[in-house]
Amino acid sequence: QCNSNNPTRWTANNNLKCSDNNVKTRNDRCINGECRGQPYTCLSCQDHYNDTCRRKSGYCIIKTNNVDTCYRANTGKPGNPCQWCNPSTTTSAWTNRNGISCDDRQKCTRSDKCTNGQCGGISFKCNTVCQYCDGNGCSLNTGFGYVGGKCTCKIAGKDYNHQQLNPGNQCQWCDLYDKASKSSSVWTNRPAVSCTDGNPCTKQDLCQSGRCVGKAYSCQSSYPQISCIQRSECVGDGTCRDIMRIKWTICRPVVDKCDQPERCNGALGTCPPRVVDAIRIQGGQSALTLSNFASSIAYQPTTDKFYLKLTGFAVTCGALTIKWSLLKGKDSCALGKKPGNLTNTNNHVLSRLTLQIGEAYKVVVQAYDIRGQSGLPVCSNVVTIDTSRPSGGWIRDGLGSKDVQFQSSKTISSTWGGFKTSHGIAKYEIAVYHNDTVLQFFTDVNLKASFSKIFSVITDGSEIITKVRAFTKAGLYSEISSNGVTVDTSKPKPGTVSDGPSSDLKYASWTRTYDASWTQFTDAHTPIVEYKLGVKRKDGGLVSSGLTSVGLGRAGQVSGVTLTSGIQYCAIVEGVNAAGLSTQASSDCLLIDHSAPRPGTVNDGTSEDVDYQSADNETHANWNGFDDGQKGSGLAEYRYKLTDKNNKNITSWVSAGLQTKITITGLSLSNGNTYYLTVRAVDKVGHYVDVKSDGVFIDISHPVYTGSMSVQGETAQNNGETVVYIRDKDSVTVSWPQFVDEHSGMRKYQWTIVEKNVQPTSWKDVPGVKLATKAVLRSLHLTNNKEYQLTIRGINNAGLYADIKSPILILLSKAPGLGTVSDGEDPTINIDYQTNTSEIYATWKGFETANIKVRAYFIAVGSCIKGNYHVTDNQFIPVNPATATSFGIQGLSLVNGQKYCIKIKAENLAGVQTQPVSSDGFIVDVNPPDLKRAMVLDGSGDDDIDYQSSRGELSATWTGIQDHDSGINHFEVAVSRNRVGEPDVTSFIDVGQNTSAKISGLSLHKDVYYVIVCAINNAGLKSCLASDGVLIDPTPSTSGVVHDGILEPDVRYQSSTKNMSANWERIWDLESRVERFEWGIGEKHPGSVLNFVDVGLQTHVTSEKVLALQHGHNYT
């Protein structure tokens, strides 16, 4: 402190109170000028607060071994699952968990539940013959089942009643009191009773040591091939039965290939006597044909070969031999001395012949079978040799008597004739060509001498040629072609038609005649042969008497017509080509006009008529309404002149063309004088009309005003300058003082708004009542945060003006940006769940931008339904300080499971607020995950396992764990030798949302291990549950003894190659018991013949699959 006795430095005072600002010390005091406190220590679940240790929410502090120990809420008491830490009841002692499931370690009790902090269950009894208590109910002893309140034998997974026979072995049955068979779950051997061993070559079968055994006998096994008995077989009673060869078995062979063998009938043991079968030849027909063997012929042009077609020849058995000879047409039908041989086919080419022209021939054939028997000879048709071709002949395009050169149709026609032959014409064929393209291949038209057909593929301008072939009866032909016809399907292309004898006219005064001219019509394929001329009304009919031919000239006159004034007329020209096609063309028409223009209105000024102007060196005028009528020729030009009030010319006549606005400059007009403008309208035939304006008065005075402008908005100072903040970007409300003009009076007000220091370039009239001094100006399209200035301009009737300006205007129409709101105190973490029911915190950002500043924030809290703010009394409350970006509310009573959302509104400097922006909400959750329907299963399958051999890993699956409030965030798993308490084998491992886990890298011993699963919800609360444990059994079952054959003793040989049997004994496992047997058959490698098959707990099996065992091979 300051001590006057030591005026130049601070003086230490150990009696002063102080604080060292360290929450982990207390009893702070001053020592030698420093503030020091006594350090004190708190538990991990306590905070340092006001010199004491304050317990954190969600924890209990309970003495364990006389030491205060921290326990998180819902943590079970070590060694006693019926007590837990429940801070809502007490934070210093364990709380009883009544009614939850537990394990009292008593085997003959079940439905264990916690009562007054202790675990107890309901007692029950089991059938001592086949059952024992397992802590939940009655479990079966090894080898037993329990069905319908009775004990059964459990063999290969199935239940059998006392003394029920083995379905696979009649010499075994279920004996409940045979303890030796129960340890390995096998059948008990029956005493020596009658049975059937399934072997027909034994008799007097009896059960012996679990197998059915009989005395063997034999029957004759084979007979000679001539016999229809195949073998004899045992019946099973000491007698034999003959087995006949199957029906149709051959017992006597054939004589030749056309003979049938004798066969057994399947009933008798003797073979039928020999019978030799006959052969029958079927006769056919022969014909000399065309080279394609399609049809027979009467004439042939070749001299070295014939084409012979045979049909119908056949034999009932064996090969058929055909012999032939060549005969003259008049010879009898018989083979010659040296006949030739034909192959047994239908079509034959008889070549190397020497046939004489004009001679007739035929062919004789005869069929033979394999035994040399023959059929009747058969002769072919007679054929005459003719090598000549048709001569002469003509062909014309078209069906008339003259050859056609041009046509417009796509129908191609032709006629022909004049051919000469020795034996007459057999047929005609016709083809159609375009250049090298075939439009129709040669087609048979029989003996027709004309042809006509439409070819749609013919293109415009194509030249089509027709070809005709004339055939002799021997098949030879001659070919001729037409001169060709050009097909022109397109009309001529029109020329350009002009009204007038040479150049095109638009107006005329004709009354009885009409002149026209045109350019040449063209056609790409045929020449133009004629032009025709006529006259018609525009959009009407002909006024001439049809179209008149003018030959090939390209100008003409139509006389004898009556032309009416105000009507448009057009010339019609038609061009015709050589194919008869024609095209018409029309002119663009002309108008007959005799009327003068109609007068309009002349205004002083640039638009509407003005009575005053301030300029004395120029004047303006405009006019409208002049026209030449609906049927006139139209206006050609306007002329104008300026005069004074005494009708003195100020200017001479000047042409304005067709403009309707003019400005006259370089004048020296007198102030106070009135001037007039005269307009003359002239039409296209020279008629005109004059109209004068009502005059304009010259005035040079300016309006005046007193006062200032007022703009509706928020007025403020910005950098020492007065500004008005406005909200609407499209309109502004403004008022100003009245402008006065004592000479010509006020005409109107105009306005403009531009950015600061920018000169206005356009003005608009003030809307509303004329000369009102208050208005709403609209359609502004202003930009936020820019500075503007509004100007009102008062204009007198002479067009002179004065301006008044507003203060600087700044638009703030946009609300602040729609930022984002996060739930929770930390702005970097947006929470979705919380366990606190009395406090709410939020942070936000992104509302204020570079161009928009935030003046204040408002907050509301409620459900996540739009418009619900019930936590803050259904209203937004201001944030304090106004521009803070975080806020908290304490002293609330939030509802568990309810979702809450925090809404924020931001307000800019002009008072414009945003729409409410909501957080995505959080859910209040004070309950840990629900384990009422949960269970943890050992193993990776759908069923819980009790044993496993692996010592390096454990697997588990779990179901039924739920959290209806915040949902499960993740699961943790650990391995322990105890079902409760902290795990003692591994620590907890996070497995995410998986509902199964495999824990590897373990070193397990022969003991029971439990998998503990903990579920952590999204609010951070935890619940844990353990599996019922799995016993580690690393030792395999005993190896036992395997016998070949269905029963003992072991067999070394068998006759069947389709199946195999085996049995085994003395295979057991005292720790985890035998679950099932798998068996297979192999030769060199196990399972190579029959892959391993699951047979449950059976110990006597026979293969069901048909095998392919080989004689002399050894199988195991």
C-alpha cells in the first residue's frame, strides 16, 4: 500500500486482504508483498470452488475401503449389480436397484431380480433321469432329450422314446437306462431277435452285436447267348429265381444287312426260329429339265449334256443302284447294251454327250437292289435340240404409235414386236434402267407386247431406258433397248414479273389497258414452250378474260379491262414446259390513285403543343394526322415555313421529307411576339394540303422558391454530414416548397435521383396532382449502402426551370445476413444433445456483413416448430449487450426427451430485421440407454455359443439395446472373467455402431470368459451388459475307432461300387461334448471320393449319393 513514510515506493502490509486468483488455493493472505494461498486437492469428479471442493453434476462420492471414490451416474457397485450410483437419490451412498435382472449364483433358481439391494430367484425342480438345474431352467444331460414331459434319447439331434428302433438299423434301439450309450449319444444294441439283413443270398437272419447277420447261399450267375435266360438270383429264403434277358435282346444274328435278327421277348427262356426278310423296289419317274432341275423341257440349246431329275425311286432295304441309257425320241423304252450307272441321288448331269441339232432324245433308267433284283425301266420326256436365237424386233417408249421423248409422269410404258424364231417365241422379259441403275430387273411378262408400271423412286430429270428380251422355246434370247424418255416432275422455275412495260411501277392512272414484263422462266430438264398473260385484283380474281398466250416473248399488254381508282392490280404470267407442266408468277401489284392527302394537326414544340418558349434563336414544331386515305398512294413528303403574327414569312418553304418533327435554328425572334408554323403534305401523285399551328409566345423569365426539401426516413449525421436513411429501394416520400413564376406561370415539376457527386442525365415528371409539392417517387431501383441525392426541378410554361436538392440519401433496405445459430457455449461445437435441464446456451455468426452492420440481436427459445417460443414467453427478447454473439439462460425446467431450438433475429442500422434464424436444435436426455430387452450372445452367429476352442479371439453379437431419446452414439466392448465390474482381460474398445465385434490378440486359458458391451448414447450416458460366458476348450475330442461297414466287425472287401458304409465308436469330449460327426470317403486323400457330410450324432452311416467306386481299389 501507499505509506507516507515511504513516499517513493510501495510498502508491504501483511494485514491486507487479497486474492491470488488461483481457484486451487484457499485462505489467501499477503506475505512480504505477495498474495499467497494454501493449495488444496479435489477428487477427479470435483471442481475447486470458493475454497472448497464442489461435486460435479452426474457423480457420486462413496467411501470404498474407507477412501472417498468417484463414481459416474448409473455406475454399478463392484461385486453387487443390485446397487448403483444414482445422484438424484443420494450422492454419498449406493442406491438399491430394485426389480432389475441379476444372477444369484444358485443353479435351481430363476427369474433372479434385485430386491432391497440383494439378488434372489424362484426355486424350481428338474427330472433327475435326464435333466439338471442350469440357473434359468432345466438343462438336459448328455445323450438325453425331453418331449411332452417325458425323457427321450437324443441321438443325432433327434428325440426317440424308450425302446424306439433306430430308423437306420433294426438291431439298435433307444434304452434310457443304458448309461454307456448316453455319454456319446449313440444307440443301444438289441438282443438276438429276428431281422432282415437286406442280403437276398442269406437266410435265418438274427441281430448280433447291433448288426443283422444271416447264413449265405448262391445261384447260377450266367447262361449262353442263345438262351434268353440271363442269370438266376437269390430270393432270400434259400431258393433261386430266373432273370430273363430284357425284351428285344438279340439271340440269333442277321443273314445280311437287310435281314432282321431274332430277339428275346422278355418272358420265355428260348430264342425264336430264323426268318429271312424280303426286299421290295419302288418305281419312280425321270425327267429332262433345265439346269436348275426345276421343271421339265421340250427344247434345249446345248449339245453336250442333259439335266436328269429322278423322283420316287426307293428300296425297302439296302443300297439302290440306278442304270441309264440315251435313246432317240422314237426308240422303245429299254436299257442299251452298255448302260451307265447313276449315284443314288435325285439330280444328275449327263455330260460328254454329242447331241445333233434338230434331233429329239430321251433317257431310260432302271433300279436294282443289293441282291440283284430289278424294277421296270422308266423313260424321260423327249427333248429337241435348238441352238438358234430370235432376230429382228423393235421397241418404243410410251403406249402410242409414236416414240415419247419427255413426260411428267413416273409411270414408265413401252410397246414392242417384230421378233422372228424357228419354233416360236416362248416369252418376253422386260427391264427398266436409269443410267447404270436398275429400276426393275428383267421380269417375265409371258407373251405380252406392252408394259406399264409406276416407279416412285424415279427422281426429277431422270432419263429412263426400257430393255426387252425375246426368248426361244429352247431358252436363248435376243435383247433390244428403247431410245429413252426424260421424266420431268418439277414445274418450271418462275421469272420476276414487273408492273409496267419495262421497269416495275407502284402507282399508275391506267383505265383500260395493263402493261407487264418479266424475266425468263427456266426448267432444268425440259425447254419452255409458251408464256400466257393475264390481270387480277390483289387478293381477288381475274379482271382479264383468262390468260392469253403471248408465245415466247417476255413483255405484253392486256387490253379491254376496267381499272378502278384505289384498287391494287397484279399481272399474272404462266410458263409451260415441254412435259406439259406449268408455273404461274405474279407481280407485286400497283395502285390506282386520284385523291389529295387529308389534313392533320401541327403542334408548336417538340411533342405536345406549347404556347410558350424561352429560346429566341430557334423554334420547334411537330405534326401528326396527315394521311392519304386507306386507298391512296401515300405521302411523298412534308414542306414547312415560319410566319409571325402579321403573316410575314420568317422562312421560305423547306422540305422535311417524311419527318414529323423539325427544329429551325439561326433565328432572331422578338420577346413577346407570337410565331406560327405552316406544314404542307404532298402525296405520291403530287396533290397537297396546308395546315398552320396555333402559335408560340416568346418568354425568358425563371421560376423561384423559398425553403428546403424534406425526405421521409431516418435523419442522422454521417462524417459531419446530414444524411437520411431510407428502407425502400424502389420508392421515396418527399415534399418541397412551392415554386413561383410571375410571367408564364408554373407548368410542372420533374425529379431525378442520382449517386452523390454525379450529374443527372434524365428527368421524370412528378406523379400525382399537378403542381402538388408532395409525392411518392417510385421505380427507383436503388442500391444498398450507396449515397444518393434527390433533385426537384420546377419548370414554367416557357420551359425555364429552377432546382432544389435533398440531403444525402443512404438506402438500407436489406436486413442483415441470415447467419447460422449453434446450440451450446462453444462456438466451434454445435451440440445435438445435453443432459442439463436448467440452462440453455447459444452462439451465432454470419449476420453482419461488410456492407450491413447489426445494431441489435433478439433471441427466442422454444420447440423447433415455426413460431413456437414458449420458453421465452412466446416472444423475442433483446440480447444484452445488443451486439453480443452469444447468450445463455439459466433457471429453466427443460423436459427430458424434448427438442429445443434457439431462434435469432438481427436488426440493421435502419431498424430492418431479418427473419428468425433457428439452430438445428438439441434434445434434452437424462436417461442412459435402455437394456430391458437387450442380450449379448457369445459367438458370431445368430445363436449363443457356450464353448469354443480358439484361445486367441472372442466374438459376440448383441440386440435389443435402445435409446429412445438421443439414440445410440457407439458401443464399447471388453473381455472379462467376471460378468460385473471393471473388465480384467481387456480394456473397452470403441466399435462404432456395429452390433457385433471380434476381439483378437488374446491369450485365453481353459476358463469361462464374458464379453461386456457398453452402449453410450448421444448425450454421453452409458449402460453396460455382459454375455452369459463362453468356456474355452482347446483340447480336441478323442480319436476313437472307425470301422468299414455298417456294423462291427471291420470289413475289408465289398462287392458294391455305388455306395459304402462305416461305423465308429469311443469318440467323446468331456469338456464341451461332441456336437456332430462329419464323414467322407477317399482313396489317396480324405474326402476325394465323397466330400465330408454332416450326419449329426449318428455312428452308423451309409452314403446316400451314388458313388463310382472302381474294382480292385482301396477306399477309406
